[in-house]
Amino acid sequence: MGAEPVTATDDGRRTEVPASASGCPVDHSRLTSPTGCPVSANAAAFDPFTGPYQEDPPGSLRWSRDEEPVFYSPELGYWVVTRYEDVKAVFRDNETFSPANVLEKITPFGDEANAVLAKYDYAMGRTLVNEDEPAHMPRRRALMEPFTPPALAHHEPMVRRLVREHVDRFIDRGKAELVDEMLYEIPLTVALHFLGVPEEDMDTLRKYSVAHTLNTWGRPAPEEQVAVAENVGKFWQYAGKVLDKMREDPSQPGWMQYGIRLQPEMPDIITDSYLHSMMMAGIVAAHETTALAATNAIKLLLENRTLWEEICADPSLIANAVEECLRHSGSIIAWRRVATKDTKIGDIEIPEGGKLLIVNTSANHDERFFDDPDELDIRRENASDHLSFGYGSHQCMGKNLARMEIQIFLEELTTRIPHLELVPDQEFTYLPNTSFRGPERLWVQWDPAKNPERTNPEILDRQLKIKIGQPSKRSLTRTMEVREVVAEADDIVRITLADVHGRQLPTWSPGSHVDLELGELSRQYSLCGDPADRSSYQIAVLKDPESRGGSRFVHEQLSVGDTVPMRGPRNHFKLDSDAERYLFIAGGIGITPILAMADHARREGKDYEFHYCGSTRSAMAFLDRAVRDHGDRLVLHVSDEGTRLDVESLLAEPREDTQIYSCGPQRLLDALADATAHWPEESLRVEHFSSDLGELDPEKEHAFDLKLADSGITVRVAADQTVLAALRAANIDVPSDCEEGLCGSCEVGVSEGEVDHRDKVLTKSERALDNKMMTCCSRACGSALTLEL
């Protein structure tokens, strides 16, 4: 292949692998995966402890997401998983992919270091993060109550007090190193308070935490291993002594005391060895990741100055900004699993016993799931779909405590030091390891004379209402100005919208739509302009005689210069970039998403065929543009010209290489569904703009229970009540827009139970997974569902 020899591994050491006679840079006779498959040059060169992975983890694995989403790393002896859906699937299936190796040393110690650990009787056992079923869920359920939102709310005043006190110490100085002066100490203090651990050993615990990270996820040099083992051993002994002291009076507040009090009731679930291991692991887990995540978030927002200023001006954006920072630069960058049987991830065979490094941060930058994933967008609608807290039954229990702390950090800093900036030309360093990432130092500066509280001390009384849990998507609006209203075809107008402040808009992918607030209505419209043009968005709206008010409002009331709140863009009709060939079929106003898809296929040089159906040419929006840009790829079907689309003939011969996308009237979509019944499953993907949902008939429906995994409560859904209505009646905030199963905004995660899917959003394969549902219309097949709320 004409490449230079690459660095690979041999018996755990870095060696040079010579190019073979054929010119391939990998010597396949020496370097293969456990399944006998040859290792690619990129996979052979992957080293998570140095170089690109340490500098930019998601960027360093872009090649993998594009070309080799599951690969074997000889450097680690692990299979590396990098795409969003694959990572999520591994997290979801904790029986096939056991968490047993999560706390296993990724770099084995030598005899001398192991002897040190033995001297301290080090015996880290199972904890919530690394235990299998059936032990895990009973323990998780038993210990969940202190993590519920009502319980966490009791910690908010303490977090606020700590943040205020720490900022007071440096507010008038003009320069600070935030990690040492605030971002490490406060999460550790909160963690110790939550666990019920005394705070006097703060500095010692910091040293212990670093040692624990290196011991478990790092690659300490042989000469460092003994010192690391000493600190880990001392940490183990410290955890045991604190636990013994807690047993003397378990009535005190704290999560560990809570477990001690439960132990007599469930001695087989909450054992002595379990409590000892959880004491040590909990001290690290409850603060290290929060400290790193907060540091990442502040650094990231200060590097994106416009976004920092937007948060200063509108604190309601903070909650979603935290989610976006966790997605973009979360502190947990990778996690581990081990295969319990021969299995597959995608089309890659994983042998029983195969170890997996599942790279959360790479999944969070997968453009197949997140539009323009490398951009920081604090209004991103699906930011909270990130996998930084894991997913499924092993999702981080302390996620909402971390969210609260980071929100309060940002609230205090943006209120009191909005003119904060990074000290220029500082070097950011990171502790080398596979799984956790955040700068070890973060220097900031500001002009104390400009501190707002000097002239307006009332700002110190401002207090943001903290959202404990995922933020509501309904608050994520930006104000748009109508720049142009143009007649595009009979009863169709094209609207051009731009940010009222002239700011650039988020990029979008074909199939995306936005939600516009039109008076008291919220309506969804597909984007149909140029995704590369970030100065404005274009939508096209048909005046529907049966309108529920949205299209009538646009045609009769919306004028140039008007402003409208907008949410999005978001995409539930995403184009599969890996398809070899596309067949696009648009009917009427359904041209809006389909035209953007066809434009994309043309730009990418893809093989495609484009069919556009309409009653008359004068009623077909963007007709001239479609003819101009798509030439002989375009076939027009105009009813009054006698050229109606013959769906059965078009789709008579199924093709394995073709993905069909269509949007249009329901009769067209129904005809396509019938005509593709003999095609490969999931060949047809459609977007609806009408719903066939009717009123719930209590004679035909049944009541069922919703068990809310994160909140620990159960909500009853009556036979004549939607899941959405039942959740709202229980004061559970779930966003929604169309409430007809069309837009996908009311989606929630499902961890247990079979869903009766009635929406028009999920694909057949997504429905089969039963891991999410649209609460406005879908129901339970049985007596209960467990939701991730």
C-alpha cells in the first residue's frame, strides 16, 4: 500500500513491524487478533496512553468510526468499540458484556508492587460498577434512595455555600488556578459529605485517588508501581478504618451509613466485603469524575467565548450547556467490559473472554447520531443522549449530583466573573490513562475592577433554579427573525429565518426539522435549504385547509421582521451515510426533507434515483431547483399530465444495496410500505406529517404501572390516559410537541417491559429493541414498564 512501517506491539512492548513484501505496513504473520483476523495499521498503532488519544480522544478515533468501528488493539489486548449505537448496545446488554473487568488493572503490576498490595491485605471486590446479575440490580435498588432527586435536593444548599465561599477567596485577586482552588476540593467535600466520610483527610485522599486511577486504568512505569501500590494499600486500609468507625454509630447521615443500616435486613445483598469495596470506590467515583467534568466544561466554554457570553446573558441555558459539555468533553472517556460468550458487535466476531474498551467519548462524537458532533452547541436538542454516564442498568447513580454541582459552578462564575478568560498560552496536561480525562491545571484571569458585584451587589442574591436530572428541552429556544417570505408554489410559501442577534446557526443534516412556536402552537417543519449556510434556515409550509392552526398562522400572520422562538434542529429521519445507493420518493410538500437528501447524495457522489410526485407542476415546490440540480437522476410524476408514479413497478425488484427514503401523503407511504414488503427489512424509511391516532377507548385499553428507575416512584396510567398525561400529573417533566407520535420530542428510555409502539418515529428495528418509547401515544403491552426517569 506504499505506507511506511508502523509501530506495533510484541509481548506488550512497542516494536517496529516491517512492511511485508506486498507493501502492506502490517506484518500479518506476527500481528493478528484473537480471531485470527489481521490487524490494520491504524489498529496496530493505537496506544491510549500516549499521543493522539491523550491529546484528543474522540478526534484520534475518527478513523475508527469511519472505517473500522470495532477493532482489536494488540497494544491493550482489547477490542475497541467506537460508534454510538455499538457502544450503547454493549452498555445495554450487561449479560453478554459483563462489567466484571471494570476495576481490573489494565496494566498488570510486577511482583514487588503486588507484594506491597498483599502487605495491606488489599482485596477490592465487587461494587455496583463491576458486578453481574443477579447480584447487581437488587443491590442497586436497595441503595438507590439517596440518589433520587428529592434526596439530592437536600445537598444543594451545601454545594452553593461551598462554591460561594471558594469564589470569595479569589474574587478580588484577578487570577486563579481553578482546579486546586475550587474544582477539586468542592466535589471531594460534597462526595465525602454524601458518603458520610470525615473531611479532615482531604489532601491525603486526593493522593489516594490519583493512585487508584493509575492502579486501575493507567500504565505506571515499573519504577512507579511500588509507590502507586503503597498509596492504594493505604487507601484500602483507610476505607476499612472509616467504615469501622461508621459502624459505631450508623444513625449519622451518609450513603455508607444508609447501607450499614440496611445490612441487617439484607445481609446477603449488603455484605461486609461489599461495603469495604464500595467505601473505597465510592470516594473516587463520587468526586474525581465530577471535578474533571467541571474543569472540562469551564475550559470548553471559555474557549468558545460567544457561548460563554450567551450563558452569562441567559442563565436558563446552563442546564443544557452542562449536558453539551458532558457530551463534547466528558470526564469518563472509556469504560470496559468482557464478553461472556462468543458474540458479534456489528459484523465483528468477539470471542468468549474477549475484553472490550468501549469509548464513550468517541460515541459522543459519532456524526451518525449527533449532527456536527465536534461543534459545541449549548442548545443541542439531544445533548443529554450522551453516553458519558454510561447507559442501562449500570448507568452512573451519581449523575444528577454531578449535574447539580457543575450547574452551580457555572452559575456562580457567570454571575460574579462574566469577564473571566483563560490565561493565554498555558499548557494543559492530563493524567495518562484509558478512562478519565480532565486538565490537571486550569489558569484563569479577569479584571477585578470589572466585577459586577462591586457596582451591583444585588446580583449575589440571584439564584438559578437548579434542574436535578436531565434539562427540559422546551427551554432550549433561540429567537429567530423572519427575513423572507416567498411564494414557492400554489399555497406553499418558503420562509427564511435567521438568528435575531446575527449569530451563526447550528449545522444540520438532511432530514432535520425545527420546532417553531407559533402563538400558542408548536409545529415542526423540515429544513430544505443549504446545510452549509449557517446564516439562515429555510422551511416551506403548505397551507392546509384542515390545518390545526400552524400552517394557517404561517400563511396569514407571519411577516418579514416578525420574530419566532425556535428549537432544534433535530433529526428523526436521518440519512444512512453508509448506504451504497438511494431511492428518494417525494410527494407534494414532502419534497422538503427529500430534496435536502438528494442534494447531499449528489454532493457526495452517491448513486441515487429521485422521484417527485405532485398533482400539478404549479403545486410542486422547488421544482425548478430539483430539475436544475438533479437532471437525469430526477423523474417527475405529475397527475394532471398522466404520469402518476407506478409504485409496484418501481419496487418490483428488491435490491440489497438500496435504501429508500420517502415523505409525502399517507396514501403514498402506505403504498410504499405494501410495495416493499418483499424487500430487505428496514429498506424503507419514511417521514410522516399526519397521524392516524384516535381518542383512547377505555373499553379497548388497559391500565398499567410506570416504574421510574431514577426517581424510585411508581405512576399509574389509566386506561383512558396517555403515558405523557400520567407523567405530567405526577409532576414529571417530559417535553412534547405534536402529541401525535410524529415528532419524537416526548421520547423516553425504557429499561424493562414490552412497549405497544404506536408512533410514526421509530423504525422496526428500534421498536424491536424496546428501549425507548413515545409517551404521547405508545403504551405497555403488559402490566408495567420501567422508564429511565
